[in-house]
Amino acid sequence: MCGNFNRYIDGYVHQGRIGVLIEFDVAISSSRQPEFVALARDLAMQVASMEPGSVAELLNQAFVKEPAVTVEQQISQLSQRFKEAISIIRFVRWKAEVPMPFEPEPPRSPADIYRVVGEG
């Protein structure tokens, strides 16, 4: 396997609440192939839905779009097809916290109530 390698980052956001960035080490020529771009997006979606704790855990998971193979096997198949190494360096997954509805603190004494009502 040969070629110029670079880092490739893809991402996925699910309904504005879950975000994923995934970084690959991949040959420049492979990173431009539609099959690789699709795989990168699929893996970002997989991280969003399956919540792996590490790259090793992700690699051992069944590939969501083809459960008969692992993520590692799917990457290996594409690497063999391109005759270039493809590896996942790291990923980050985060979930937006759902904010509690704002509830103003109630007045503490009758004087506070008068001041709040009288300021209008």
C-alpha cells in the first residue's frame, strides 16, 4: 500500500442534539472516492447512534448498514479495494443538554412582591 496520506474529518449532527466528528488517516486519492466518503458518513452516524466508548469498541461493533460484518471488516474491505490503508484515528461524540425551562425565583417577602408589581 502506498500513496500520500492525510487526515480526513467527517461529521454528523442528529436533529441538532447529537454531534459527531470522526478523523481518519487515509490516502489522499482514497479520500476523494465516493465509497470512502459514504463510509465516513456512515461511521459518523454509527458513532451517533451506537455510542462507542473508544475506537477499539467502534471497530468491534457490527456495521449498522451491514450487520454481518464488523466496522473493522468494512474498513478493511474498502482498504483492499483501494489498495490503500484506511484507519480511524479518533472520534468525538457529544450530546446537547436539554435545558430546564426557566422558572424565575419567587419573591421572598411581601416587600419584594410590591416592588415587582409596582415597577410596571
